[in-house]
Amino acid sequence: MTSQPQHIYPDPLVNSETAPYWQACQAGTLQLKRCNACGQTHFYPRAVCPFCLSGDTVWFTASGLGRVYAFSVMRRAEPPYAIAYVTLDEGVTLMTHIVDCAFDGIAIGQRVALAFRQSAGGQAVPVFRPQARLSAEALVGSLS
Amino acid sequence: MSRPCKAYIAGAFEHPTRKAVDKTVPQLHAEVALGALRDAGLESCDVDGYFCAGDAPGLGGLSMAEYMGLNLRHIDTTETGGSSYIAHVGHAVDAIAAGRCSVALITLAGRPRAEGMSSVGARDYGRGAPDVAFEQPYSPLITNLYAMAAQRHMHEHGTTSEQLAAIKVAASHHAQHNERAMLREVVTVEDVVNSPLVADPLHRLDCCVVSDGGGALVLVSPEKAREIGPRCVKVLGQGTAIKHLSAGRVDLTHTGAVTSGPLAFADARLIPADIDYVSIYDSFTITVLMTLEDLGFCAKGQGGRFVSDGNLISGVGRLPFNTDGGGLCNNHPGNRGGMTKVIEAVRQLRGEAHPRVQVRDCTLALAHGTGGSIGTRMGSATVILGRNDA
Ligand SMILES: [Zn+2]
């Protein structure tokens, strides 16, 4: 299994707006932002609410559960990877990867759960895997 | 009947090159400017308004105005990706109507092919872009972003790869008559769906070409158009829009054409059924299908059925499109296809398209541009054009 080429995740940009998000990932949680002024949750997280421009936005921990909204397997990459938009149970949709499954088994609407991959520089990057227990067959398929 | 019109397209020029090894980008801008001005019977000293977008190097419009020696009263460097040049047509109409200029020049040029920039590579919009931290770790490319829109459209509406392929087939039927087209071979639905998958569900032949070159347009006031003559084409209506990720309320199956299309039709006091010919931005087959739906040429979700059976082929179907072969077969200069969409529409309205693809009695045409990435972060611009006597 270790001989398989792994997708290399570029290091994410960390700045004053994004640092708390990436620190939380390092601690194994996915953080979202909600606005105290209007109550709306948004993604990607910002210092300023995109619904009302209030600066009173606060972090909270997401459930880490959601559904595949759309996906595409990048066949031209070596190794191929499955980019996706996942709609979290909190109502926002984020860009991610679907991992730990056979590409042919990914489906729109599928339940997925939070996982992490290490970036080139060691930062934990949120990805998602099918929520159901993996079958041995699916594990084998993910290597092909 | 004579429809009201605030400005005319008097000159249009498409650079003949498809690979510009020994030319610079500013040089290409100047060459297309000269071509469009000659086409209009004007000179560079006549230009008093200039429009360009993100492909113009240096300080953009300032650098290009200096390079070409333009003396301007008006400048507009609106940047909405590949849709920019169609937005510029609308802005030029407004500027002319407001008396801010009387001869407006719009240019586009690029050489991604000579520079080895692939259509499937990641675009670098700079580390200052606020989305970068949350997207770049996942290697979003132009291809897989459009592919996700296609996948979602298939899921919601039952659209098939064969239906998408019919769009490439139609483009190839037109490109066979264009001696400058990069892909002149007529392809079948089977050829498209059997070509290698690039990013599911998009195949290699669902993608546009990568080419160098560019194009230019010259717009003039109605007074000047009367002097220049009947090759001038009317701009009857225009609309622009943007669409983004809406703070995480993602919707990949609608484009900005939902907004820009109705604006343009209302401006022109026309409806989709009035249109004789369409130039539709075709970075990928899915771009065309979703745009046709959102412009109202068919119901949402019916695009797959609409484009099948040769309906987009000139002389065969009910809505001839991209008769130069479009970005899918002819060229896609600078990875920005908006300019060439207007140019082929102008050819059609002048009766100067290739005789094998010329739409009979072509009176009203629509050109539409898409910029950025469809459904996610995109610009959208629609113009409706009319023959001189429309
Ligand atoms: Zn708010």
C-alpha cells in the first residue's frame, strides 16, 4: 500500500483570517463561521459576514458530516484524485476531496464524513470519506 | 423595420495566427487593432475610447494605450475573464451614447500555446485571492470545475455524455469549412465519448483548444456608422451579470446567463425565438448546454435534448451556433473566447461567413460570453446584434 503514489496536497495559505481554521484542522476539527448579527453561517470563513458585512463573526465546530453535492475524478493527474463539493449538515457547501474509496463508488448525494490528509508541509487538510463502513472490496478498489 | 440602436460595430478582426512564437502580446494587441480599424475604414488617430481586460500586460489599458499611441477620452478595463470583451461591447455602447467617445476600440490577445500553458492547468489568480486558502489545496483546475458542473447537471436533469458530444459534433461540422481552424476533422458522437476522460464526465473532445492570437472590435456612433456604410452591425441589446459561490450556497447548474440573457433580450425588445444565429461561449461542451438553457432557448434541463440531432448545425438544425468552429474546434485565443464569439456573429450578420455555414437571411444574432469558472465564480455577458437594416 505504501508503494502507491499519493496525491500531494499543496500547503494552504495561512494568514490572519485563515489561521484559526487551519489550527483547528491540525487539532482534528472543522471550524465554520457564523454571524452574530444576522445568524447566518457562511463558507469560506471570513472576518466579515458576506450576508451583512458585520465584523461580529464567530467560529464554531462543524459536525463533519454531509453529502456529496458534485464530484469529478481528475483522470489526467498522477495519481488521479476526486475533487468534490460537499454540502455539510450545517448547510454550507465546501470544496474538498473524497478519499478512502473506489472512485467508481462515489455518487452525488452520498453521505460522507470528515477526515484529514497531510499537506506537503505537514498541515492537516480536511477531506471526506464515505460515512458507511468500508467494505474490503472498496478498499481494494481504491488502490487500482 | 428599423430597430433603434445607440451604437454600431463597424470593424471586426480575428488574428489569423494560432501559435504566435515570435510575437509579443502587446504586438498582437496592436495587430488586431489595426485589422479592426482597417475593416472599419478608420485609423488609430480616430480612436477616442479604448477597452481591454486582464490579458493586456503591464498596467493594462494604460500600457496598451501607450504602446499603440492612442489618444483617448475614455478608457474601460473591466475584467470578467473570457466574458470581458462582450461586456466591453455593452460598455462601449453606453459610452458612445453618453457622448464619452465616438470610436471605441476593444482588443484581446494572448499566447498561452507558445508559452506552454495548458488548458487543464491550474489558473493562478494570485495568493491575495480570498478563496485561495480553501480551494488551492484541492487542485481545482478549469477542467474539473466545469466537470463538476456537468456531473451535477447530469444528476439533476439526466443529461448524457452523448448529448454533450453532439455539441462538439456540430462545431466540427462548421470547422471543416474554416481553413484556419485547429481541428477541422468532422467527429461523431462516438469519437467524443470514446476520447480519453480528462475529468469525469468530460472527455478530451469535450474541451476547447488552446490557441494564441486575439481579436478586436471597433464600435462607432450612429452618425459615423452612416458614413461608414451598410457593413456596420447594430448593437440592439446587452446584459451582464456575475455569479459566485454565495457564501457556500453552491449552485453549479445555473450560469450568469440566467440574468444577463433576460437583460439583453429586454434591452433589445426581442425574445429567443427571434434569433437567427447564436455564438455561445464554448470552453467546454457543458458551457454551451447550460448557457442555451439559461438564455431561454429551451427549458431548464432540456438542453441535452435541444442540442441533439444536429440542431446546432447550420443548414440542418433550428439554431445554428459557432459557425467558425468556435473554441471547441477553431481557436480560443488567450484562453478567452468572448471576442471571437462577437466576430463570427458580425460575419453572419454581414453575410460574410463561409458560404457553407452562412445562415440564410441572418438578421438577428446573439453572442454570449462566460468568464472564470461556470456556476462557481463567473462573469456572464450577452449582446444581441442586428443586421444594418434590422
Ligand atoms: Zn451577518
